[in-house]
Amino acid sequence: MNTSYLSNLTPLRGIAALLTVIYHVDLFLGNGVNVLIRIEDSMALSRMYLMVDFFFILSGFIMCHVYGKWFAESVNSTTFKKFTIARFARVYPLHLATLLFTIVLFYISAQLGIPKNPILQVENTGYSIVTNLLLLHSMNFHHWFSWVHASWSISTEWWAYMIFPFLVRPFMKLNALGRVLVVLLCFAGYVSIMFFFVPLVTLPPELSFLTPTAGYPKDSLNVAFQFGFLRCLFGFVLGMMMYRGFEMNWGKKVLGNGYTMLILTLGLFLSLHFALADVITVSFFPFLLLSGAYGSKAIDRLFVNKALQRLGDWSFSIYLVHQPLLYLITNILIYTQVTNLEAPVKPDPLASWIICIVFIALTLLVSFLTYRFLEVPARQWINPKSKTLQDSVLTS
């Protein structure tokens, strides 16, 4: 079954992955305080955790584009198995590799006498190894992140994949009013996260110096290790609905325009800059996604750039390898006594940006290697009948 490759979406996920890296580098350099861009100057960087919501929406969209026809009439065991193998081959090998690397890294660090970082390692136990292996570590089994913190979204994404085939047929049968209601329910779900689920988040006793809602502003969607599956589900379903709109060319004349994409990008930046409620910021993502998918001469010229295409190809690796690299570099600096946990060195803004750029370059290099020598070979080995269509999505 031939499916067209929406090449304009590749750079979008690459850019989102890169913004996630910058967000985490900022947290590491400032020990939780923004140093790359002062919060007094802009709130944009402090809200880059929302890039994962773009990944969720993109994922629902791409799953419909690539696999929707498989389940348009029914879900049978043969097709479901084929789909499950394809998604497992796409996400699990790199997830497993980064998990094992992180386990070995922290084991060696302990043998070298490097003290545990409570924020990074409080939930790193044998139990959390099992939940990570089973992709259950963001399904309310923990009170904090474990091992590769960013992989919480892989957990939620996997279970979204498992219910996806059963959603396709009923969603395809919805009329216009039904589709609007589903979209409104997704945003109602986002609002419920902000006002109901965020206050329910709990932390382990070891992190009692934090408040249960630390890092969770009152208008935030930033639930992850607990209730992250809801955040993923609402975004994933929203993406599926956007694909139905894409199939019907909804708003194509307006959205398939470079100026529209520019205005949407500016609106997104302003929403991040002024730290508007997360649900407002997320509302820009579906329209940016549709704008990119429709394309135009100007949009296509921008996104055909080889560097942006490669960035998108490596995006899954960028997302999963950057934190293990941060852990490795941090522990090397602690071991060599360049810094320590009690009084970490906080570089000035210029030095911070230099460090960030160097780290991004290192991450891109490692991501190129893992993409070429791990992701692609593992996918082809597990799923040798797969086509060359690049249906990869970040889960960011």
C-alpha cells in the first residue's frame, strides 16, 4: 500500500527535538534556573516542555496517514500484529539501548564513588528497570522520572499506538459535528489536566525539598511520570482529528500559505514568550501541522533543505540520546572535580550558550551514528518487510 511521504513534517519534528534539547541543557546548566535566556527577558524557554505535545499531535496525524487505511474497515489479528511489530521496531531498539547505557553509566558512577543525584536517580531502582522495559514507567507506577527521563513519552506513546487501531473506524465515521466535538473534548481534557490532575501529582519523600507541583505552573500541562498518558492521549486524538481535516482539505487555501505559517509561528512564540496558559500555546500546534502538511511553494522551498531533513531523520535519536549524554558529561565533571552536586558551577549566559552549542553538535553527531548504525538496522532486522517510507514520529 503506497502512502505519500509528507516531507515538510520531517523538519518540524527535528526543530521540536532540538528545542527540547536546549530546554534540558538550560535546566542542567542552571540547576533548574534558566540561564540561557533569563526568565525576566522571556518565558519562552521555560515552556519548551510543550514540544512533547507537538510530538503527540504529530504522532496521531502520521499514524492516520501511514496506517489509517489498515484499520478503516476492521481490526484483525494479522494487521494488528503487523502494525505492532512495525511500531516496536521503530521505537523499542533505541529506547532499550539508551536505557541500558544509562543503567551501566550510573552503576559505573556508583563504583567510582560519584554520589547519587537525587533529582536524576531517586526512582532508579530494579522495579523501575522492569517498568521501563515494559514501557509502563509513565502509567502512574512512579512518583518521579526514572533512568532516561525523556523516555516517559515513549511509554505513553506506545499505549496510544495499542489503542489507535480501534479508534480509526469510529473516528472515520464521524460527521463534521462529531469531529468538532472530539476536538473540543481533547481541549477539555487539557483543561482538566491543568486544574484537576496537576494538583494530584505526588513526589517521593527524597524530594521533599520540592513542592508536589514544582515545575507545574497552575496553567501547565506538564504532567509526565503521573498522568502523562492522559496528556499523550488528548494530543494523539487531536492529531487524528487534524488528519481527517487534512484529508478533506480543511482550510487549505488559508493554511497552505507561507505567510500563514509565519503568522502562526509568531503567535506560538508570543504565547511561549508571555507564558500564556499551556492550552493556548498547544492550540497553535494543530494549525502549524496542517500548514506544513499542505505546504506551498515558500514552505516547500524552506523545508526541502537537506540539513533540516536530516535533523528530522535523526529527531528520535536526538530526543532519546541527549539526556544520557548530559548524565555522562555531568558525572565526568563531578568525578574530575570540575563541579559538584552541593555547589554546581553556573556559567554566565555567554558561556552557557557556547556550552549549549557544543553540546548540540555532540548530540547531532551521536544521533547520526545511532540513527545509521542502530535505529535503521534494528528496524530492518525486526521488521524486514517494512517499506522505506519514513513514518518515524517523535514521542518525544
